[in-house]
Amino acid sequence: MKKISTHSGFTLLELVISFGVMSIVIFGVVSTFMTSIRANASQIDQFIAYSLAQEGLEGVRNIRDTYFRQALNWNGVDNALDLVDAPFLPGTYLISRKTPSQIGTVVPFNASSHEGVKKAMPWRFDVLGGASGASAVLYRVTDNGVTYYMNQFSGDVPTAAVASPFSRVVKLSVDGDRMTVIATVTWKSFGSDKKIDLVTEFTNWKQRPY
């Protein structure tokens, strides 16, 4: 007598349905994973952009305070020492933090060579599209293990510099002894245009160049 098996296999329809369900589950997991990666990358970019905008504001503050320390006009107008490439006048500017290698040997601020004094300054500040021919794109430069973001000022960025997705400008609005500074950083994130604006006010609180 033949034994009748009570075990049945999968039919073709059941296999197709099973594969379909598995595909949906796998697609959902992968989609969630990719969304998480993009969200993390976007947050990192936003953090970098915020830091670059804040750096722009602090750079303006540093230049103003340097003028104060050297008993010079706070806005750089008619200063005997040419510390940066442009005074604080209404307009749109570039500002970049120099690397230690670019600053080189620090010279006294009362040096007779204005170029030597300018080289010792930790910041570059110039009109956007001015004589330097610089653009607002920031380049990544590594100096002694530290990464810096800077504009392509003529002769100031090493050949090893790599263009970053970020661009930065600072806009000044000067009214007497009060200056409004807006640091704007723009970048692209997965094909979308992004922007951060940080605003602050600086004043000529000393009211005199000494």
C-alpha cells in the first residue's frame, strides 16, 4: 500500500507572494537607512555652515579689536597701518582665516613694512570681486593636521586646496559708530540650495582711536 504524504510544498503563487513581501520589507529598510544617512549628512553640513558663518562674524570682530589695540580708527578708514585689504565700509566682502603657515613669522605691528604687518594678521578681508579677483567659494586646506576653510585670495591658498561645497560673504552696513554685519554661507545639499544668515552689531565703543 502506498503512503500518502501529508507535506505539501510551496506553490508558484506562494513563492511570488513571499518574494514580493520580502522585497517590500527590504526596500523599506534600505529606504529608511538611506534617509537616515542623508539626514545625518545634512545635519553635518548645516553645523559646518553655521560654524563658518560664526567664524565670519568673529573675523570682523577680531579686525576691529586689532584696530583698537593699535590705537587706529575702528573701521580702518585713513589708518596708517594697512592691516587688511579693505576698510569697514558698506558693501559685500570676503573674509578668511589664514593658516599658521601663511602667517609665518609674526612681526611687530609697528613695523615699517605694511606688507609685513598685513602678513602677520590672521585674517584676510577684501571686497568681493575686488582687485584680488577672489570668489566666495571656500576651499579646504589642511595645515599641521588642522583643516581650514578659506577663499581663493590671490597667492594665498596652497595648490593642495580642495574646493568645498560652501561659499561665504559678509555684508556690512555702517552708520556712524555702529556697524551691522551679516555673514551668509550658502551650499548645496543633495541638489537643494541651502543658506544660513547670522547677524550681529559691532560698535565703536571706544569712540576714539586711542
